[in-house]
Amino acid sequence: MAKANGMAGSSHRRDAFLICGVTVLFAAAVILSSAQEEIPPAPAPAVSAPTPNLTEPEPKPSSTVKERFLVDRFPDQPSLPPAFSIPVGPLGFSAPSANYLGTRNSMASLDFLDENRLLFTFRIPGLLHRDQLNNDNGSERQIRAVVLSLPKGTVEAEATWTVHDRVRYLWPLHNGHFLVRDRNNLFEGDGELTLKPYLDFPGPLLWIELDPGQHFLVTNSDEPAAKDSKTGDALSPATASAAVTSDQDSESNSEAPNLVVRILRRDSGEVMLVSRVRTAVHLPIDSAGYLENLRSRGMDWILNFRYFTGGSKMLGRVESNCEPNDEFLSEQEILATTCGPSGESSVVAVSTAGKTLWETKAPPTEVWPQLAVAANGSRLAWETLDTTHSIYAYAPMDAGDVKEQSVTVFDAANGNIAMVSPVSPILDAGGNVAISPSGRRVALLDAGALQVFDLPAPPPVHIENGLP
């Protein structure tokens, strides 16, 4: 198993992704260098977060886009009839207790391996085994995995895995494979549910992200700074070291932080960037660089793209009462989720050429949004919890305030809604919605079955003069 030593920040779902005042600084040689020199044990010196260069011209306002609004009550049934359904009871799935609502435990995952195969995994109840040696505190779980052929739902493969925490454990890959995370280890699985060691980290792996083309991994891990490196560990190259600072950093605090962020090449596991941080870092990247939010005036945020090879490009502005949560849907399109003063969310699609493609506003009763995106970036599913009242600092949410969980499927090109549906049982950490690689099929865990919907071909996303 390859070993990875070097960059991260712990990150749990969207609430942990939203950070303020954090900037990642890359040297131009970071991605281009393949040197394998060892870095010194001490972290790289901190670099202050930059402010926008006011001498540069402000990015031109995006073209006027008509605002659309989602309804505050979804239909009781899907807006389209499913093409077919696969009952989940015979597979061994049972709805989790309502006591789990609000804990955001990852209870299931649903992903297309290709257009005609679904991977469905879920927690199976059983006795908890307390591991005193590894201090697991009863967090060990048994996960059942099944590969289903469509449309009949025939079980092609099945397996049982053991994981040792309660957050997300599985990420799909475009080649019909997937990644499974457990403790310090990352495994790669295939359609036969065979897991092979992929990467080994010096400390617990907390979260991973991938760019749209899946050329790179961004990993977040918990690794106390070691005084002496162990013989045999493959340390990160010196040219990959970088510094990340935040408003929480203090010059008087000389201790090296325990959180480590890395960017690695997925094909080889080579560490391209590494840094120790004191707060969670969400790093939206594509094959050319990464996106950062720069605070401007009032509620304005500048979307700024920094190239791995050096230099940057301002893509436009969005208005948000909090730092926007950005995601690359594809190499040509970015989705920014913003928040208004009353807790309402907006979904803004921006091209890498700096043009606002579409915008949709959601009422403040739709909270904890999560995304599922087709591999080709043509469609996305926006899933929320729907509550009885607006949720904000002075009106927090408890389990009794949740009415339902719903999903809206958008065409990425224009923001048109392809379908809407409730999903049940409520899984507040997601894992109950999937979109096929082509964007033409949507699968939902709903009403005791995996319901699969056939949609017309999505419109293409036309981007002119985007990022090179």
C-alpha cells in the first residue's frame, strides 16, 4: 500500500466545509515538480492571507439572469413515474431509527457504477464491538454492499465491510470503481466488490474530494506532528510544501497543527502539495487550479481562480451572507451555494469564462443542502431537509422541525428542473440519491424501494472562452 505523508484539514459535510478567512498559497512549481526530496519535520512558515488587489479592475458584472424560486412544499409523489423499482427489504435494508435524525451519520450510499449497475451500501444493525486498543468508543459499523443490475435488480455481487466511524465512507469513480475510507486507509473497489489497498496515511483520514476529471485527490487527515520520521515512510517532496493560514491562527501558538491537507495525483498517489492547518479546508479544484472566495464589499464575494502554474483569474461575483460553498460540476462550470440574511439559500451556476449561467433561490425552510452530480457534469441533484419554519441563529432546528427530505434535479446547462421528489426514510447525511454517468437516469431511495427514473438527454453546456 502506498503511503502518503503531508497536506490536510478535517472536513465533515457541508457545515464543516464553510470556512472564513482561509487561503491556500501555492508555489508555481508545486504541481509541475516531480522531485522526491524530503521536507523537514517542522511545518512551512505561515503566510498571511492575501487581500484583493484593489488596483486591478473589478470583474465585470455578469449578464442579467432571471431569478427563479423553488417552492416551499414539494409534491407527495415524484413529479415523474419511475421506470422501475427495486424493493430494498429483501436486500436487508431497514430504515434507521428516527433518533439518528440530526446526527448526520452516514447510513447509506447509492451510486451508479455505469448506466446499468447500481452500487447500494447501507449500515446493518448489530452488536457494537468496542476496540480499546484503537479507542473506537463503539463506533465500529458493519456495512452491507450490493451491486444490482438494472432493470431487474439482480444481485451481481455482495459483501460486508467494517468501518470505524460514522461519517461518509464511499466515493464513486468514473471507471466503475470506487474509493472506501476507513481509519488511516483508503481502498479502491470494483464491480465485484473486491477492495484493494490504495493509500495509507500517517493518521486517520477524515475526508476526501476529487476534481471533476478525477485526476487529483484532496485529502484531509488528523496527523499529530512527529518529532522523528519513521524509517520507510515516503515523505512529501519539499517542493510540495505550502502554507495555509486562517483567522484562528495565532503567532503566539507555535505548536504545529494536527490537521493536514494534501493534493495527490490519483493515478500514482504522488503528493503534489502538503500543508498543516488549524481549521477545516474545502478546496474546490479542477485540472488547472483551485477556486477561492475573496471578500469584497458588503455581501459581495469575488470568485477567484488560481492556476497551479501561477497567476489567477477573477471569474465574477456572488452575493452571500456567509462564505459561498463552491463546487466544480465540470471543467467548464462551477456551482456556488450562497446564503441570504434570513437563512435562505441560492444556487448560482457560473461558467469558467466568468458568465453567470443561471440562479435559483430556495426558501429558508430548505436546509443542509447536498449535491449529487452526473460524471459528465450535465445534471445535478440538490437535496435538502424541509422544515416547518425558517432556520437561523435565533430559530435553530431540532428533529421535530423536519417535515421531509426532498430532491430537485437540475439541468446544469440552464437550471431547468428535470424532476422533483420526496425521499424516505430521511437520511440527513445523504447517500440516498444518485445520477448515472450520462445524466439520463436518477435513482432514489424512497418508500421502501430504489426507484429509478429515465430522463431525456440533458442539454449540453456551451462554454466559450473558458479557462485554458
